[in-house]
Amino acid sequence: MQVQVSRAKNSKKISSRVNKKKSVGVKKATGSKKNLFSGLPKELLLHMHDLMVKSRVLEERLIKIYKAGDAFFWIGAPGEEAWGVPLGLLTKKGQGPKYDYLHLHYRGTPTLVAMGMPMIDSIRLIMNRSTDPSTGGRNFSNHYCYPQWNVAPVSSPIEVQYGMALGTAHVQKRHKSQALTVVTGGDAGTAEGDFATCLVWASRRGQELPMLITVQNNGWGISTAFEGQHGETEIADRARAFNIRSRVINGNDPVETYLALQEEMAAIRKTGKPSFIEARLSRLYGHSSASGANFVGGELDCVREFEKKLLTSGYLKESQAKKIWEAYEKEGFEAQQQVRTEPGPSSESIWDHVYADNENADWRKF
Amino acid sequence: MANMAQAIRMALHYGEAHLGVKDIFGQDVGAPLGGAFTATQGLKTTWNSPLDERGIIGMAMGIAMTGERCVAEIQFCDYIFNTIDLLKIAGNTLWVTNGQYPMPLVVMTPVGAGIRGSIYHSHSFDAWASRLPGWKVVMPSTPHDAYGLLISAIKDPNPVLFLIPKALMRVRGEELIPGEPREEKELKSMVDAPIGDRSKWKPRWPELQDLAIPIGQAQITRPGEQITVVSYGRHLLVCNQIADDLRSDGISVEVIDLRTIYPYDWQTVKASIQKTGRAIFVNEDTEVTNFGEHLAYRATQELFYELMARPLVIAGKNVPGIGLHPNLEDASIPQKHEIETAIRAVVAETP
């Protein structure tokens, strides 16, 4: 119970920091519908809402799957939809250095949903089935891998993706393709040396890399609050020290996020130089199933908040919204039933893919 | 004949020219130094990285994810330890993605003692490396093998650790690398950067040829009948010398250069032990959970009833480091007389 109270207190602090920064890089919303959403077209807004709902329903389905005993562990992204969905939509999707690379951490569901990942594939991953397209039943939920979309494999050690992202950006720079590399991670992970590595290598004069370096600041490092882990005023200040374009945004607002991402990605494609975004956002179900995976009160719910705005503006009707939620609930439920019937990986398969082309790696057979 | 530094340089040039290598990088790898041991002088695709080992390995992994080929260097293996988790990830990426993300990269790093390098320029890494599933691990003992193994490493679609016995960097071999001029001076004039200003210097590369020394293939360097000695790297040359010395005493030693630590050539080792009935495994990494222990274990398990004596592992003492004073280094690392004494004792042992 004490943890819950502490979370709520912390979320207020984060929320207030977000409010202070609300004007960073974004036009202030005014009365008209157009201004309320900073000029973004209705179709895009409704599409983002649809994907945010889909991602939320999927994550809540994953938690149900875990709690029903159909999975060993859950970690995921409820609360990061307003950040992840615009990111997925703005990514230049494809395979190879001509397209954007994504080095995500374990809260990437909204981005993958926006890129077109079917719900059932995320469910196959958490239920460790052989049909899981990311890992074939070998890794945790949200540890996605989609080489056909340049989505690098997510690994559990935090922040290692910040070093690897340098390599894909380095190759993209060589190809002069205007493609970029995106790296995401949490606020607490910035304590790792790999974060500093990323800033140093990406910003060397004359050798700058086309990277969008991002931090999703939810105010928590597992159970330790932001204040217990940081001395800097903003994480973005660290990027500023390396002369990297930097900004702090309200990552709970999909419109602000979309516009900020669009602007920074355009700048990177044009200049070949890195940008940095610190997105302040919520963590609605704690760190993972290790902390209970229960809904945490007191944090802003970006999906409900955005939906409220769409309803108020008249872009969306209650009945339409209800249908969207219900349709994805149904899809998630049916996917779980389907995946229950699918096989797990075989015991013999442990030796598969130790080496490329399934070259033998079992010393007993050397 | 090339020394090992020249052989590595030529293999990297071959990689740039014929195998699609686009990045050879690490601390001081590019101009003006061309590597702490000069092994990367004069190459087209070299560049200097920040002094950041984790960045070097991360960069290499990212490059490999795009399918492009690179060779990264950690200047001394003593400084690779803060990248262990990245090496683990490089080794498990193909596996955990169910075959979707190969990691074709080469990491080369000098290892071992023998240059009075004190505690942080004398570490070994072969035992540690053998605990990185998904990696292939090679260690040459001659310039010829360094050339061929590095070319094989670059061609390999998996992550390959290329361990360089640093004490052998200036040792010349006995076999010509295909394409290298026979005269030492001529080769030097072609591929060694001059002392002093190198800004206008360009190498004249010999017409080098492909040389595939398959990863996973050992070599019998001294045929013998009474005992099998398995080694690699610097100590392989010591074992060869002992085998030559003992011949005059009527002791016939078969020496095997393992060359690849993983996946290792068990069939060659096994056939030799079946012939001799005796085996010693020699390397300079520390003795507790040493890679030689795995080989000795396997020999015991599979060949127990064919053995005439207990298999023996001769390795570095299990102390925290190699001390600077020669007395300390020599007491920590297997010495020639120690290996020779052990060979005599095992040969004399009867069931």
C-alpha cells in the first residue's frame, strides 16, 4: 500500500513537470477544433486514437494472460501510447539502411501496433509459443524483433540498445539515405554508461550520426522514484551538453508528441545530425508483473484523456468509441483462445540458431 | 616472411578489398598510429573510436545488424571485461530472435602475457571466451594461421573473437602467406609505415590471395607416439620446442595446435589421444575453470579406458593478475621447464 501512495505522489510531481514544459516546441491549443489539435487532420487523430486503444487493450490483455497463468511474466507499455503510436506512424518502415531502424526497450507495444503488428503476435510472444514471430517462444513479452521493419531485438539489460543504435546510424550515414535510427529507453536507464556512450559517439564534430535519441521519463526506475536517481534538472540537459538538439515534451499528449517527432525527424533527415527528446509520460501498471501489474491511480491516462478531447470536439461519438474498445477486446480475447491451441517450441530446438545456418554448436557432436 | 602484425594487416586489407569489410575501428586503430601493435597501419577503412570499449562493441553489433561487415578491436583484452554483457548479447541475438538477426562481426584483441605487461596488459581471455555461446573463438600461433583464420573470421556469418597472442606479434613464421614477397625487407618496405611523418605514406599491398583456414580445424604441428599435447597461441610454440628437444631423449610428443577454441576440433584431439594414451592441455589462462579442463574432462569421459595416464592441465596460476617483476610473471605463467617436466612425468606414468 505504501508503494501505491508513493507512486501517486510521484506521479503528481511528474505531471507538474510536464505541465511546466507544455509549451516546449508546440503551439498552444486554443478554442477551435483545429487549434485544439494543433492543426492535425481529423483522420489522423482518429487513427491515432484507434491505435492507442488497440495498444492499451492489447497490453491489458497481456496482463490478463499473465494473471490467468497463461504466461510467466509481463512487462509492457500501458501509459506510453501517446508516445509510442506517433513514433510508429512516423517511422519510415522497411528493411535495410534505407529505412529507419528502431532500437526499442521493453515498452514498445504502441509503436509496433502502429507499425502494423497484429495483436495475436504479441500474445504469441507472451505465451512463449513457437508461432511467436519475434523469438519463437524464447523471450519475454514486449521483447519484440521485426527485421522486416528494422526493429532490432529488444533485450532485458537496460540501455544496451543505445550503443547498438550507433552502428545502424553509422551505416545509414554511409548510405546517405536520409533514414535515421531511433533509440528508446527509460529515465532510470540513463544512469548506465551506454547512455553517455550514445551521446558521445552520436555528437562527435564532423561525425554526427542521424539518430533520434529518446528517453521516456515515467518518473520511475522499477520501484525507485526519479528523485532518488537523478541530480540533473532535465535528462535533456545531458544531451544539450553535447550540442545535440534537445527538447522535453509531454509524452502523454499524442498531438504534441506527433508534432515534436515530426519536427525532429525532419531535422535529422535534413542535417544528418542527432536530436534528443525527453518525453514525460505515465506508467499505469507499474514496472512489470514483478511489481504486481495492477492499475496505479493518480497517473494521467493518455488514452482516456485523448478520447475525452475527441469526444468533446465532436470528432468522435461515444458509441463509436465504445465500438472501438469492444472490437479490440474481442480480438484480444479470441487471439488468446487461439494461441492457447498453438504449440510451444520443442525441447530439441534449443540447439537451433546458436550459429547461422544451424551449424552444429553442440560440443558433444564436434 | 611476415610477422603476425603484418599478417593481420594483410588479412584486413584482403577483407577490405575482397570481402566487403567497411569498418575497421577501435582505439588508435586508424591513422596516425595504426594500432598499438601496428596491425592496422595503412588500411583504407580504419578509424579511431572514442576510448570506450562498450561503444566499440555496441557500434560493431549495430553495424552487423545491417548486414555489413566490420572488424572491431579492443586494444588489450584486459579492457574487454566491461563489455561482457554486450558480448553475451552478441552471442545470443541470433538464438533469441529464432534465427532472424545474424551478428556477423569480428572482434580482435591481443591476449596473454610475455611482454612484461603487468596486471592490465597480460590477461588471457580464452577461458572467458569459451563461455560465450554463439561466438566462435580462434587464436593463431603463427602469422600464416593468423592470416587464414582472420579471413575465415571475416567470412563467417557469426560473431568471431580473434584472440591475438600479443607476445607473438613480432615473431615471423615459417610459411609464406599466399602473395607475400619472400624477402622480409621487401615486405617491410611495402606494408610497414615509416617512423616519423606518415602523412604521405601509402602501403603497396602485395597481390594477396585467399587463404581459408577453416574455423574448427586443428593442426598437428609435431607428430608423435607417446603423448598428446594440446595447446594454442604462444604456448603452442613452446610445446613445439619441447617436442623437438625431447626427441633426442627418445620421447615422442604429438603436438596439436587447436587454433579454434570453439567450436573445437575434437576429432583430431580424440584420434591423437587414442593413439598415444596420454594427454596434456597447455594454456596460460588461469587454471580454475580453464578451457583445458573441459578438454581434459571430455578426454576422461570418452576415452577413459584407452588412457595410460591421467590427463593433465597446465595453466596459469589462479592469482588475480600477472605481476610486473619477471619473477612474478614467470611464476604465474606456465614455463617451458615446467611443461617439459610434466610431459616426462606423464610419459613415465603407467596404469
